[in-house]
Amino acid sequence: QKEVEQDPGPLSVPEGAIVSLNCTYSNSAFQYFMWYRQYSRKGPELLMYTYSSGNKEDGRFTAQVDKSSKYISLFIRDSQPSDSATYLCAMITNAGKSTFGDGTTLTVKP
Amino acid sequence: DTAVSQTPKYLVTQMGNDKSIKCEQNLGHDTMYWYKQDSKKFLKIMFSYNNKELIINETVPNRFSPKSPDKAHLNLHINSLELGDSAVYFCASSQEEGPRDTEAFFGQGTRLTVV
């Protein structure tokens, strides 16, 4: 069993839809939770970064962490074609061990 | 079968030494990357190669030199190592074209400690 499981996708939604991207994990030592976005031919770029359980909002993006359920989500409101990319969740322990999800490819159709 | 493999997994070395980290991908991808994960856990891109050609070269010291003998390999050479080079280095690859062209596959990282 992988330490981090990410919904595989791909997801295809119409413009303006609300998108939910999800990851579950099994290692309770994970303390830092991140979402990366990767456009074609580009490296992943950090989108959101959270440390504790709860919600963190940045514009149209909301990252949600539920440590008790070992579940994290990224919500995208009013999705745009420019949001079409692969989204990677990543988790880090205090010791610096990093584990990434396999990524979910999102396509937002105009 | 490991998709993106990098070696070594751990590397401890003294300041001033020269070291290399190797990366290989067996996915047939056209693009490979090196990332550095700093103490704040953020992943920062260092280099990107597409079909053996450099396409991204972020601001990194010229002590870091990537070398791509073929599109399945992207090695990272570091000269005159400094304490600040201590970090986890990730190799990754992605396919240039196709329905999955935005997926990146990461290696498990090389933890470099400079003492």
C-alpha cells in the first residue's frame, strides 16, 4: 500500500465548475501538506502549503486538511481553462521525508 | 519496476568535495528535471531537460551542472560542496506530448548532507 494515495483522474469539467482534488495517506508522521500544479513541459510549482488541520484559502483555491481522517483536499472554485494541469499532493514528515501523490490531471473545458 | 530512480538515496560528504547524483527514468519520457527541497520543505526547480537539451535553468550556482547523456538519464554534478547545499534533491520526468503530458513522476529523492 502506498503511503499517499491520490485520486487518479483524469478529471474533465466545464468552465466555472467547482473542482475537488483529494489525497489520503497512511503515515501519521506527515506534518506538512502541499499541493503542486504542473503545466505541460513545466516542473511542478507550489500552489498551497498547510501545516495543521483546517482550511486555507488563497483566491479561488482552498486547501483542506483533516489529520484525524488522514485526508487532504484541494478545491478550485470557478475553474478556468488555465487551471488545466496536473495537481500533485505532497506530504512531508518533520524528519524531512517527502512523499508525493501520483497526480491528478485536470482539464477545464471552455 | 521503478519509474524514476535516483542514486544514491543518502549522501554525506565533506565541504569542498565534488559529488554526483544519478537519475534514470524508464518511462520513455522526453523531459527530466532536478528539484531541490530546502529546509522549509518547498520544492524548487533547478533544471529541466527536454530530449537532452536544457530548457529551464533557474538561478543556481554554477557549481551545479546537469548532464544528460541520453533522454533517459539526467545526472547532477555538484562541485565544491558547501554547507548550504544540504537538502533533498529530487529528479523527475514527464512526457512532452500526449494525454498524460502534464504528469510528473518523481524519484524518491537524494538526501545530501554536507558536513
